[in-house]
Amino acid sequence: MIGVHIIAPEETWSIRAGILWPEKHAGPECALDGDGDPSTFHLGAIYRGDVVSIGTFMKADQPDYPGVLAYRLRAMGTITSHQGKGCGAALIEKALEVLSGRGVERIWCDARHVALGFYARQNWDIVGPTYEVPLRGPHRRAFKLI
């Protein structure tokens, strides 16, 4: 059984380094600006006591929609052995519950091309052209109204 809970920023570092940013070491170099902001929260999907999937949710305007209460999903990843098992979907479901309770109107992210299918299955809209993120590859913007 997978549970999704609020976790500390430091609990995201091993997956950020292992899955998302392999050129980094799991530690403070994996911190994002805003990780400790009071409006930011981090979710972890937990399986048998281990964090297997993570996501960071930061208050941030979505480009082209200023003034709309929005959160940005950053650094979402799932360890390889748990990909395709519903961990990410459970994490997004919990995030939408938390965000809805905060009166948030939309969530958005810069999605890697390899993850576009995941976001489409979660009923997010994929918009705009492809753009390149250095060291990370091609991305497109994705968002979901809450």
C-alpha cells in the first residue's frame, strides 16, 4: 500500500539526485530556491517506509496567467522500480486535495517530454511549443485547473 504524506525538503534530495539530476550528489546541492518557503510543500509517496516518489509544490504565477492563484510543480520523480505503479498519480491526487483546500485555481509545470504521457493521463493540458532546458532536454508546459 502506498501512502502520500508531506515530507521535509531534505527527504526529496535522494530522488532528485538519483532520477532527475544525476550530475548532482544527494545533499544540499539538490535544494531548490523556495524549498523552505512557508507556502511551499513537498509530498512523498511512501512504500514500506521508503520514499519512492516526490514532488515539490511552490506558489508561482503561471506564465500568461498573472494574478491567478497558481502553484508550480517542481522536481517530481519516482524511483525506477516504482514507475508505472500509480505512485505519481497518487502524489498528484493528494496535491490537488491540498491545493484545493488552499483555494488554488491551477497547477502547472515544465514537463519533460518523457513525462507528457503521464500528465495527459492525469488530465492536464499540454500547451505551447517544445523548448530546451539545459541538462534536462525538451520540455513543454502542462497545467490543470483545480
